[in-house]
Amino acid sequence: MAPQDLSPPKHGREMARKHHGLAISARVSLGRRRIFARSNSLGFLLLATLVGVCAGVVVSAVSTLSHALQSLLYDIPFRSELSAAELPRGLPLVAIPVAGGLLTALVVHLRRRRGNIVDPIEANALYGGRMSLSDSIWLAVQNLASNGFGLSAGLEAAYAQLSSGIASQLGRKLKLRREDMRLLVGCGAAGAIAAAFGAPLTGAFYAFELIIGTYSTVSLAPVICAVIAATFVSRALSGKAFEIEIGPIGSVTAVDILPALAVGVICAALGILLMIAVVRTERLATSCGMAPWLRPAVGGALVGAIALVTPQVLSAGHGAMHLNLETGVALSALLGVFALKALASALTIGSGFRGGLFFASLLLGALTGKSLSIPLAAFEPQMLSSNALAVIGMSAFGVAVIGGPLAMTFLALEVTGEFPITVLVLAASITSSLVARNVFGYSFSTWRFHLRGETIRSAHDVGWIRNLTVRRLMRSDLRTAREGITPDAFREAFPLGSTQRAVVVNDDNRYVAMVHVAEIHADADASEPRTELTDFFHHPYDVLFPAMNVREAAAMFERTRAEALVVVDDRYERRVQGLLSESHTLRRYSEELEKQRRDTIGALE
């Protein structure tokens, strides 16, 4: 007799191997999270340092490509600044930006995935730091097509986007938790700005104020590691970064605060006008009926035409910054360059080119400060030097457009090396921030979110609120009763204690009202019992919808004074989906708020 085969069937062995493999994969994933989570300080610091190294490489590579394009197209020495070059006036000065516009249209067309590209601020505010690396690469290519062809846009958008995209991709591969992802994206953006300006403190506070949204001791060490690594790598690959010589300014007196405050107010007003001009240009380009692919080309032609007047409007403006600060320039020339650079920047961004207003706002602020120094010098010769006021204006204008008063203050300190001026820059930056926030309410990035219908004003994490929806919170095991049932029949169908509430629906299963079982049973002992179930109806018009977030649901409970509300599919069909109680909503809301608080201060479970 053949021995009996006691081994499991083949299908069972395959399932066992599959489950074993999944278990191993889960353990490896958990191990990665433990090694690189913030609870493991050394592992996360190493990861943040790696992100900083990547940011330094990104900044060096993108800037090198841009300089190579400008050198090839405009026939200038490699790594010389386009906006300070002596360019021959002629058709090529117009044709090259037009070619950049056509290339931008082609890149936009080749990008298969439609929709808006999520930037680091939006990713951290809404998506827990999740960004698409492929989208970031597309944006960097578009930014190169604008800056490399001489359009009036900086490369900071490409630096921050690509560095943050790499950080987000690393975090996703390691399956990091939400708050760790957000911090890692902040490290990427911090490293990018630090490498771009050779300014580690600027990069760090740029991340804290604009990308992470908060400052905490637990986030300090990773961000600092990232900016130091990025700065050293960028210097090793590309050499010394941007610097401004303003000369000694001596001791700062209380009188010097007054012009700094005035510069802050004026820069805030001009920054608001610049943001409005960009949006108005974009709306005009959209409403004029021009084909979308043609808009960048027309914008390039207009910027090229402005460059025929002065090439200082081309590219980001690093050369123009030195040209205007290191030489004596007449007031009329300063005002003319300011107006043309503002117009060129508005045309570049408004016509569909990718890029930011980061360095453009710094240049415009420097021009504003130096322009104000001329009448101030006539009024009081011992007032601050023109270059000192230019640096103050640079930071104040940057705060109005970009945000981040501390980041811009540190930028002034690090690019000048003059500590005394920091007091004046801080006063101007805070003034500019207060004026811009109270008058306008947005920076340029958050203003563009507002135009798209988003309500975010910073990178503070509000995405969890959107994810915690009524659909996720509601219970679907509710009991229903038909409209028209009598109270006696209801008591028989719903004995006391069987359920707390019942939902009344009509013959089409649409919501009618909600009734309390105990209330209907108590009425049976009344001297004159009610004979219609409609006498017990509650909240016939107060309903929740599945897409509502927890904050909206809590507001609805507060407004209606209800202990529970029915969830329906939409406002018209009113098909019953479930039931949600106020107590459960507030409990889950409180739990998530406490979790966010613990994540922010680093009190990990």
C-alpha cells in the first residue's frame, strides 16, 4: 500500500509562501520606518543629510545647465551673468525668448499627466508631504526653458521643487509616517535655498516658515544637517555663492529705524502691486482668446522687446543686482529698471512660463531701497548708505512677495556679512509682513492657491482634516422606518431598547426625518397620545454629506444643536448613507488634534 501523502496541497503551499513573503515584506518595511523615523535621531539625521547632498547637487546641476544655455544662446562667457552682459541690440534678443516660449509650450504638451503640479507648500499642507518626482522634473525643465532662454524668472522654483520631490520620493520608498515626510520635504527645500545663496540659516528658516509651517526642536537638527550638507556640496561643485558688499555701516541708532520702517511699508505696497500685476497679466492672456501654446511665445516676444531697452530685465537678475549696487546710478535709471523688471516678471509668469518671483523680488527691493536713499541723502547726509538701504529693501520686498520675515532677515545677514544691519532688516521685514498680511492677506504662492479655489494660507498641515471625512466617520448600520407608519405600528416594529434612533424614509428610500424611539414609546402613556409620526420628526432639513470634513461636520452639529445627524448622498437625491453622532465626531477630532500636536513637538508614541 502506497504511503499517504501528508504534505499540504500545492495551492496551499503557494498561499503559505505568499503570506510568508508578505510578512517578511511588512517586517522589512517596519524596520525601515524605525531606522529612519524621527524617534531614531541618528537614522533620520543621516537621511536629512542625504537629502541635503541631493539638494546641493540639484542646485549645481540646474544652474550649470542654465548658464550653459545662456552662454550658447546669447554668446556670453560661461557662468557670466546675463542681466549684466553687454548684449547687441537686434532681432536675436527678441527671437531667443520667443524660442523659449515655444519650448515651454512643447514641454507642457508632452507632459501627459494633466492638472496642477503640487509644490512643497501644497504638498505639506494637504498631502502629508507626498509629491510627484516626475512632475517635479517636468517643472524643472520648464523653469530651465524660461531662465535658460533669458526670460525674467529665477531658478529657485526648480531648485526647491526638484529637491523636495527627491526628498518626498525617498520618504515614500522608506514608507515614512506623515509628519516625517513633511519634515523631509522641508529639508529638501531648505537645502535648495541654502545652496542657491550659500546661506544655511536662510534655507533653514525658509523651510520652517514656508514649507514646514512650524518650528520645533525636533525638526531643528534634521533641517540644519540638510542645509549644511547642501551648502558644502554646492560650493564644492559650483564655487562661491551670491554675495553683496555694502561696506561698514557703523553703529545703528534709533533714528536709523525710521527709514527702515518706511522702506518696509513701501516695499509691502509695491510687492502687493507686483502680485496683482502678475495675476492680471495671466487673466488677460487667458481671456484674449489666444491659443494656449502661443501665449508663452507672445510673452517671450514682449520680454525680448523690453530687453532691447535694457538687458537687465533678463534672467533672474543677479548681474543687475551687482550692477546697480556697486556703481553710482541716477534715480531715473533706478526707477526705469524697476518698472521694466516688474513688467518683464509679470509678463513672464503671466504668459505661462514656469519660474518664481524669489530673486526678482530681491532685485526689485534692492532697487527700491537704493532709489529711496537718494532723496534721503539729500535730506540727511549722515543717513544710512545707499547699499545698506538696498539690502533692507531687498529683504522687505522679499517678505511681501515670498513671505518668511526671519528667512529674509538671515538672507541679508549672510549675503552681506554685516551683523549690525540685521536689526534694521528685521524691523523692515516685520513691517512689510504686517502690512502685506493685513492689506492683502497672502504671499504670492498662497495667493495663487486662493485663485485655484484652495483655502490654505501656509504649509501648516490641514490635509488630515480633509482626509477625516464624514464618510470615514459615519456608521451605516442604522435602522429605517417607512413614511406614513403610525406611532403604534412603530412601537411594535421598534421595541424600547432595540435602537436609540430611527430614520424615516419615503417609498423612494429618500430621507424624510429622524425620530427618537424612546420619545415615541413615552408618548404612549400620555393622556392624549399623538396619532401621527410626523409629530415626532426631528431635523428634516439638517443633513450631512459624505464629502464633508470633520470640521464642517462639527460646525453643523453646533449650528443645529443636534446630537446626531443623518448622512445623505447629495442635496437633491437625499439617499440615506449612514448616521453620525456629535460625540463620535468630536472625539475623533480631538484625537487627531492631539496626534498633530504630539507630532509637531516630537512627542512620538
